[in-house]
Amino acid sequence: MLVAFSVAPSGSSEHSRGGGDSVHEAVAAAVAVVRESGLPNSTDSMFTTIEGEWDEVMTVIKHATEAAGRYGSRVSLVLKADIRPGHTGEITGKVERLEKALGEMQEFEGHS
């Protein structure tokens, strides 16, 4: 399964540095947990995506959320999952298929 998630703390905590609206330190703490898990993952400006079996992915997300939670008195968690039993390598496979389709479209449009 693939799960894209985003965590954002709010409220004050002992770890808050009063840096305005930025949550980069909390997000960094969450992403560090994901990367230390050893599961395939990628991070972009809005989400971190992780791939693995249901229990292992959800455990990592729980620990990442707890890490971010140290930076506020509450945490917002957004999840989007693609549950496709029996498939692995989809964290890169989906993007590779998309890029191939785009290339084929450009080829087709260039010859029409």
C-alpha cells in the first residue's frame, strides 16, 4: 500500500521556537522517523509518501505524528491511501508509467 500523509502541529509546546507559521522543524522530525523506518518513501512540499504493508506503514505514521506532536499541543494529520494488495514498487512505478504515457502523448502529437 501507498500512504501519502501530512502532519502539522498547532498550539504551543516546549519545543516551539516562536518562528511564526513555519512548521519545518516538526515536519523534519516526522520525516526523520519515516526515513529511519527503512520503508520506501518520498517527500515533496506537501506530503510524505510511504510504501509497505498496512501495519508497518501505519506504525511509522503513528510515530511520525508523535514526533511532530512534540512541537505543539495538537496535531493535524491528513492521510490518503492507495491499497493494492500484491503490488510493490508502486512508489516509483506509478510515476514511471505516468512519464511513459506523457512521452507517448508527446510523440503522438508530434506526428499528427
